[in-house]
Amino acid sequence: QVQLTESGGGLVQAGGSLRLSCAASGLSFSRYVMGWFRQAPGKEREFVAGIRWKTGNTDYGDSVKGRFTISRDNAKGTVFLQMNSLKPEDTAVYYCAADVGAYSPAIRTNADDYEYWGQGTRVTVSS
């Protein structure tokens, strides 16, 4: 059974940092892509970052490039999202997701391509 569990959300002032974690179990990581998405009230779910587990290749949404960094710990089966220089517009529920059909080199950014999801962790950035 696949299980993704996010943690690390909270309230932070603009300009601050947070580190999100996603503990994954029940996956054979070798060919999967792990992604972070976010959803703000009234908005569609947005791709934030993705990492191909085997190679470490990464991709980022335009709105977070240069501020957020995705990484993974192979031994612990955990994916991280380091968020720096946070802005009020980063406020959202952040979800960890797994794309198990990621056969192409490119990291997919459509939420519909991700089969497994965590329950989400809320990030609030105050101005």
C-alpha cells in the first residue's frame, strides 16, 4: 500500500523559510517521479517542483524557481521541499505526489498524471 505523509507546514512571515518533508512508503522508487503541488483557495492545483528519484533530475514551476529546492533522501525514502524567500502568494496547501508512470525523461507537471497523493500540509505566509 502506497502512503505519502507530508509534514513541515506552518505560519511564517514573508521572506522567511520552511522545509516540507514527504515520507513515502510502498513505492519502488527506481523509476518514479515525486512532485510537490500546491492549491490555494479558489485556485487550481499548481505544480511546484518535481524530482526523478533515480537520477535526481529536477524541475520547478516558474513562480518558485530560484527560491524553492526539491531534494530526496534515498535511504529514508523522503522527499524535501526547501522554501526560501517566501511570499504571501505562496500561501496554500502543499501536497506531495508520486507519478508512477513516468517513463519519459521529462518531469510531468500535470496533476492528473500523478497517481498517489498525500493529505497535504498547510503553509501560510503573512505579509
